[in-house]
Amino acid sequence: MIEHCFSQSAARTAKELIVISADPGLWRRSQAPLIEYVEKIKAPKPVVLYYKKLIPLMYRWGIFNSLAPLKWLMATIAGFFRPISRSPFTRRDLQEVAIKSAALAAENFVLALTAQGFQTCMMEGFDEWRVKRLLKMSWSERVVMVVGCGEAAPDGTWGPRFRLPLESVVKEV
């Protein structure tokens, strides 16, 4: 696995390497329990409709993304009259949603480990195909990142951390 992460020092010196992945097709697995949950807690009607109607409509892409043009047209027309969800339309859009969710989960994982006194390094530098083959992942899964974690190693990093100036990445409104 270290070689698949380009033998980065963070991969070589980590006690554990955790692979964070996303699978855009797994929403179907979660849909029924989510609907059952929102109905059980008597969630507001818009919440129930969101999970029962909007998610299935927006998260299906059809063969060769065949539903995308129709979904785009419906959203564009409805968007003239009220705020509307304008994505995801295609399989690629749904991949993006899944990747964002996995990245947020990874961030929480890293923060939890840090709070316990461990060091982490989120790595995006890796050969995704080789990692997927090594872990016997399905073709639809995406490797979002590899997280090196454990106690700090003296040779775990090649230099001090670099941070962009806050004003270059934050826009105040």
C-alpha cells in the first residue's frame, strides 16, 4: 500500500493507513431506513418528501446518463418560479456528492484522532486503480483519500506545515 501512495513519508511512517472511499450507488441502501426514520420521528412533510421523492429523482442517472437532460430541463423550468435543487443530474454529479460526504467524514475522523493525541496526514497522492485492486473494491467506488495515522514519527514529514494566508482563501461578505 505504501508504494501505491508514492512512498510518501507520511505513508511510510504511519502506524495505520485508512482508505476513505465513496460509492455513489449506495444511496439506495440507505433510502428505506432514512424514510422509515423520518416517518417514525414525525419529521415535517418537506423532509419526508425530500427523502421519498426528490432524492430518488435526483440520484437516478439512467443508462448513459439518459435522465440528465430531462432532469436539467425540469429543474431549469421550476427554477424560474422557486428555489430548486439543480444537481446532481449525472452520475458524475452524484460521485461529487458522495466524495464531498466522504471527505467531510474523513475530516471528522481526523479531528477525532487528533483530539485523542494522535497525528494524521490526509493524502490525496495515490494510484487509485492500484489501491482499488489491492482492496478488491468495486468499479463504482472511488478512493477519496488515504489517511496515515498513529503517533508522530520524527521523519514523518519533510518540513514544517505550509499554510496559505487566511485572507487569500476567505472572502468576507
